[in-house]
Amino acid sequence: MFRAPAPDLYGRLRVESTDLGPAGWLTERSPGHGDFGTVAGVAAPGFAAYVRVLHPASLEERPVSWSAVAAAHGRTVQPGAEWHRLVGMERFYQNASEYGLAGVWDEHPAEGPTPPGVAGDLVPLLARHTRTAGRCWFGLWAGYGRWNFDGIPGFETPGREEVLLSGSLDDVVSPVALDEFAELPDLWWPEDRAWCVGGDVDLVSTYVGGSRALIDELLASPRLETLPVAPGDPVY
């Protein structure tokens, strides 16, 4: 498959090819402290609290909450909710030829890193809980296939090889200006490490670790659908 040469700028985010030092804190993990497949493995260990942000389903390209879908299927969204169980489908529902519920939803939640709409709602909340919103770091999984990052140094997180990007917090949604189907970074964290946002190619949720005040604000946000989680919980 053809892959375009790695860009110097991914949207407005700069691709870092020399100093990977800002990602060092993510690569130095002891066993049991941020394992693969756990909340802290995705959103980094060591924070006071964590939250799961659900990627919305959609109906005619308009976002639909998991709660609305669950209610239509006679269910409720509980901690540890899995999308396929919520809609009564097999685990590998992506292969189903028919899905959706007329008038309620017609597209599954987006798998992968944070969708642009969710990212846009996260940005102002995150900005209030860091002193360095203008100086942030990001990790982009090198395996998405759209770009050829061979030869660009990367850093490892549990189960993934990431390319390091830099920019302001507001720049995180800028890759969609480069390509409307471009993936946003999987990882975001500010220079002061006040929080970390984590996603993954296989997930329909984004995870955030941070202060108790930040997580409480995210849980209370009317624009985001969220669930409290613990660092060792499995991810979905």
C-alpha cells in the first residue's frame, strides 16, 4: 500500500525527529504500572483520577449518545459498558452487514483516537487545568498506514510505537485540515504533565488521567458522555 512521505507538519503539529526527551516519562514504566490493555496503559499512570470519554454513535452524521442508544435498546450505560453488548451484537460487530436502529443510530462509534468533535469539547476543559496549554506534546501511532514514518525516531508505549509531535493544545484538531480523514494524536499531554489524554486504534473511548478537579469537571460536562474509571480497569 502506498504511504505518503512523513510530513514535517501534521496539520499544525510539528513532527519531532531528534529529541524524544519529552516522551521519556511515558516509556519508563514498571510492571503493573500502566500495563497494556488498562486505563493507565492508555492514558499514562500516576494520576489522581481517571475518566472514560465515550465516542458517540451517529444518526445521519449527527452525534448520538450511548445513553440514547441504550435506552432505545432497553438497556442502560453502566461502568464497563461495551458497545457491542449495548446494541446486542457480536464482539466483532464491524463485520455485520446490517446494523443500526431506525431513527436512533446508523453508525457505530468511531474506533481509534479521539474524534474531532469530542476533541473540540475536551480542549477548553483541559486548558483550564494546565499552565502550559501553549506548549504540549502528542503521540501518533506510527502504524495507521497513511504516512510513512520509517526513519523517524519514535517512542514506545504499551503495545504501540508512537511518533512524537509538538504544538499548542488548540492544534490537536488541526490534522483534519490536512486530511478530513486524518487520525488525531493518540496521546496528548502538556509540558507541565498536569494531565494525559489517551486513545488507541482499537478503542471506541478516550481516557484521561489528571487531577481530581479536572476529572470531576469532565464527569460533569454536559457536552461529553463520561464514566469514572480506575487506572487498572480494562479499556474498550
